[in-house]
Amino acid sequence: MFDWTTMGVVFALIGAVLAALMGGIGSAIGVGMTGQAAAGVVTEDPSKFGKVLILQLLPGTQGIYGLLIGFVTLTQIGVLGGDANMSLAKGLLYFAACLPMAIVGMVSAKWQAKASVASISLVAKKPDQFGKSMIFPAMVETYAVLALLISILAITSIGGLQV
Amino acid sequence: MTEEYIYAVARVRSKELGLLNRQDVDQLMACRSYEECLRTLSDKGWGTGESSSAEAILAAEEEKTWAFIHELTEDLTPFQVLLFPTDYNNLKAAIKAVITGVEPQDVFLPGGSIDPEVMLRCVREGDFSALPESMAQAADSAYHTLLQTQDGQLCDVILDRACLLDVLNCGRESKNDILRDYAELTCAVSNIKVAVRACKTGKNRAFLEAALAPCATLNADSLAAAACKSLDDLFAYLAATPYSEAAGRLKESYSAFEKWCDDKVMDLVKSQKMNPFTVGPLFAYVIARRNEISTVRIILSGKLNELDDGMIRERLRDMYV
């Protein structure tokens, strides 16, 4: 007879993996898109390399946030040392706690990349507007940071719950 | 896929910095002579450095534009709306050269999507299977019409109409708004030009029906009916269409109408300055380059013929940047 109560750690691990995986996928797509735009600008004007490199890297942060959530979750659930036994309810809570970062990370990385590509076009034509061009993709970052915050708060609080 | 043009659009954005703007046009206008204009253009990097004649400089610039587009994308299908007129022009030249038995010399335009030699061979052998299907049908019909009637104008009408239909189809199939709108505008404007000329030369309804291509924004039947009556009727019909401004410009002068046509295209493609994806900005860049070449040609012709600055200025097109 299959015992569901032993599956807590499995769900918790799936949550950690999804946070790292989806954030990473989003960032890989995003940085790839912005990389193409950056290469296009540098082909015509190599002096803009520094500016477009920063804009290229902006959608890369979601991958880092995902990694951070994954790492914190692994530490909390005892996979990286300690006791990995937990109830099914607790495992599901960890799983749910990882979802904001996983989903928002992937979606925001792609949309941030689109904003970055547009900003790279802006820098190509008006390099003196670099400061303003950074703000547009940075606005999308807000929501990735909010997702990171809620995931972190949830993951670090679950350990103290009696479930 | 909107994302396949990201690299290309970024390069186009950088290239747009080199387009002539209003200040550059004013600088050219301020040149005291034709030679000074050529020197100014040369200083801006126009031409190959070796070419000194205006035509050579302008041809070199057109060539540079297409070389750049070829570098950006291997698939020129979206640009067919711009290439069809050149191809059909070369096809006309090939058919007329073969039927009149004249060896074609300097009659083919460069930059088409089909090698003029292929067209010449097709016409000589009477086998048009090497051409795209719609073009082959039109070529076959135009060839036999010219052979039987010796009417060059009828041959031109068949090929011009086929060209417009191909442009329209290409625009519709592209699933890109800017290409579809450009094709529609090109077709409508060509229909207006045909109707005005036919009206002025007293052509009959049958000629107009054979020459006008059906498009979404102009009713070819109503246009033909109006053109058969009088210019005033034609202008009255146009006033009730999205091309109402055209009537006013035509009343002013034909050159004012042509400037309006070019400016309308420019207004259409200017929206692409805000689009970082899709093939639209590449298409807009080619239009912008053609527009500036056309503007420079007007200035050079004016300077060469020592026309009054005011006369040149009223013909100058809106610039993309």
C-alpha cells in the first residue's frame, strides 16, 4: 500500500526544482533575446557594448532568484543536511511557497526581455538616454522581486508551523 | 515568429542614425551648385568613393540598402511587395525586346528577385515555367497579346495589373500589418493614377476594367465608371473614399499628387520606429532609404537644371527621421 504521508519531502523538492527550473528557463530565453539585440547594435557600433551589456543582463536576475529560492528550500527541508522527514501537508506548503518565484520568474523574464530589447533599440538611436532606457525593463523586475519576497517569507516561515 | 528579427531590427536602429534628416536636406538645398551637392553627399558617405555621377551614386546607395537587407535575412519573401514592380518591369522589357528582335541593352533594372536573363530565356523559348505561377500566366498572356496585336500599351496593362495583384497577395499572405497596408496603398494609388490618365486620354470602360486591380479600399467598378465620365466625377468619387485628399492634390498638380502618395507611404511606415520586433522595421528602413534617394534625386535634378529653390522644396518628400 502506497503511503502518501511519506511524500512530503518529494513535493517540497519538486517546488525547489520548479523555482530554479522555471526561473532559469525564463532567464535563458530573455537573455538570449536581449543578446541578439545587443549583438545587432554592437555590430554597427562597438562603442555601445557596455551599455547594451547591462540591458542584456537585466532578464538574467530571475534565474538567480530561482536558484536562491531552490537553495533556501533545499536547506529548509533538510535535503542539504539534516532531517528530510516531513508531513505531506508541510511538503505541499513548501511546494506552494516555491510557485510564486517559479511562475512569476519565468513570465517576467520573458516580458522583461521584450522591454530590454526595446530599450536596446532606444540606446542604439539615443545613447544619451541610457539612464531612462534602464528604467523600463527595471519596472518589470519589481514583480520578480515581489515574487521572490513572498516565496522567501513563506519558505522561511513554514518550518515553524505545526502541521 | 516575431523574435526572429531581433538582431536585424537592432542593426536597423543603429543604421537609422545614418539616414538623412531634415537638416541634411536643408544642407543639400543650401549648396550653391550641383557639384557642391555631390561633394556634400560624398562627405556623408554616399556613393562608392569612385563613382562621381549622380546616377552612379544613387544606384550605389540602392545597392547598399539591398546588400544590407541580404546580410540581415536570407528570406526576402516579405520584401517581394517591393521587388515585384522591378521584376514586372524587367519582364515587360524582355517581352518587348524579344518580339521586336532588338538585343536588350541597359533596359533591365537591377535589384529584382528574378534574373532578367532568366526572363529573357523564358520569353525566347516561350516557356514561362521558370517564373512564379501568376507571373508566368501574365507573361504568357502579355507575350501573345503583343505578338497578335502589336499593342505595347495593352501588354503593359496586362503586366501592370498582374504586378498589382501579386503585390496585394504578397501583402495579404505576409500576415504583417505594415506589409498588408503598404500593398493596399500601393494598389489603390496605382489605380488612381491609371484612372486619372485614362480619363485624360479618353480611354473606354473596357480598358479601365482591364487595367484596374480590385483592392479593398477602392471599388474598381465605381472608379472605372467615374473615370469614364469626367475628371470632376472621378474627384467626386475619390472624395468619398479614404483617398479624399488625393482629389485635392490632383486638382493642384500631378507632382503634388505624387508627393502626397510618397508622404502617405512615409506616414504608414513611420509607425515602425516604435516596433522592436517583426520584419516591419526592416521594411520601413528600405522604404526610408528609397525615399531619401528619391529626395536627393529631386534636389540634384533641381540643382542641375538651376531651378528655383521654392520649386524644388515643394517637391521634397517627408523624411523618415
